[in-house]
Amino acid sequence: MHPGMPEPDRNCLRRWGLRLALVGLLFGATGCNYIRLKRASFERTFRSAGLSQRQAVLGEDTLSFWDGGSGSPILLVHGYGPNAVWHWNEQVTLLGRNHRLIVPDLLWSGSSTSVRKDYGIHHQTAALLALLDRLGVERVDVVGLSYGGFVAWMLAAYHPERVNRLVMIGSPGATYTSADMKALCERERVENAADLFAPRTVAGVRRVLALGFQDPPWIPDFAARQAVEELYEKRRTEARAVMDAALAELERAASIPTPTAPTLLIWGEKDLVFPLSLSDRVLRRLEGRAKRVVVGATRHAPNLERPERVNVLLRDFLAPPD
């Protein structure tokens, strides 16, 4: 337990610890798949927010996506790894009250795939543009989380006529370099970042959670093994290719245009993946067009660890015009 933690927070953690322990006993005894049930729970949250799951065949690409609500549209672009419901389940209810939400699974995540073996960020961006065209959405606010922030940067930089406002959560976008990635791998003692973010073991799953959360949720061994199988193992080759392609594109980061849309940076105070110091670089690159908000007591997933705070920031920045 954390000595400096307020009493209500400690009580909350005790309650959740008891619940998770009971869940562990139940699921371990029955052989149920905790990861599949958790995903189903997130999908119910999406449906309760008025979204429905759809699929679009866009030439060589097939995108699975969630769509629903009314009002000014927001495109939510998830981070590296599992599909969108794992990354945006805390945001869709609030944002869906006043906006149309378009929430795709990026290529090679969830059920989205392509027959074209181009794993780069530019291909991801082209697929999202094709989806917006198919849906008849000319302009959109874009929110990108982590790797999704790289995609959002490309979309706003190369297609400014399509993006009203840009939000990047825990993402340095095109200011990131291969040298930064090398430093991350050295810090975490891995050869390739895909080895870190697409774990193969129970210990690896816990390591990812510790990178994402200052107070990582406890997960029993059986659920961690299910996470490896359900979330990572089936797409391991593609996950490695996506990471390698991103690194290759970042070698040319200096030549990538700078977004001109008004931008909000949301950063976890204790981010271990993209340290807070990287946000200074983004602010300099955007030359006064960006505002930064640091969310205290969080690491790489502030939208999941402090959703109330992040949701207010998103609601206010993306408020529909009067």
C-alpha cells in the first residue's frame, strides 16, 4: 500500500483487490476465459454509448470499426496492440453524448487487416481517410493515443483540410526518433519494442501494465496467460512488422510536415514509455498551436488510469461549436 495515498483511494484499491481475488478463484475454478469476458464487457459499454460495430472493405484494406452518436464527429485512434475497445472504453460514454464517434481498429488489430503488406503509418492513415470517405465525413476531430498519436499526427499533417482539432495522449508524434526508441529499448533491456509491448509471458504482461499504470491493476497468472494468447499471440508477426515500419518512417521524422490544427497534448506525469520531457519537443515543433496538460499520478495510459480527469479535458477541448 502507498503511505501517501488518501484513505478513499486505499479503500478503493482494497475493494478492487478483493473483487479481483474472487474473480481469480471463480475463473480459475471454472476455466472461463477472463480476457474474452472482459472484452465483451467493453463491447457492451460501446453499445450502451450508442455505437454499433461495423466492417468496411476499402480496396485492399478491411477495417472493423465502431460508429454511432450524433453531433460533430470525433475519430478515436487507439494505441499499439489490442483493438479499440481496450483503449477507449472509459471515454465513449461521455463523448458519445454530444458527438458522433468513429472508433476503428487499426490495420492488423482486432479484425482489421489488409492484403497489402505495407505496415507503415502512412498506410494506416490512408485506410482511415478511406473510412472517413466511405462514411461521408469531410472534417473530423482526431484523438490519438500513443501509437495512435503517430497516426493522428500524419493525418493532421498531410491532410489538414480534414482535421479540425487534434488531441495526442501520451504521444510525441513525428518528433520521436529512432534514437529515442533505442534509448527505450536499452532502458527496458529488450532488443525490439515489439518484444516489450507484445509480451510472451506472464511477467511480460505485468511489465506492460506497469508501464501503462502507476498503480497497475492486479491480474492473476491464468488471466495473464490468456492475455498473451488472446491479445498478442495471434498477431505477433504483424505486430513486429508494424513496429519495424514505424521505426523506418521515424528515420525521416524531420521531413514529416507539422500539423496546423489546434492541438491538445495530454501526458502522464510519470510516463515511462514516452517521458514527459518529450512533450517539450512537441510544443516547440508546434510553435504555439498546442496546449499541454500533465495528468498527475499516471504513467502511459492516463485516459484509463485517470479517466475522469482526461474525459473533462476531452469534453472541453472538443466541445461542439455554439
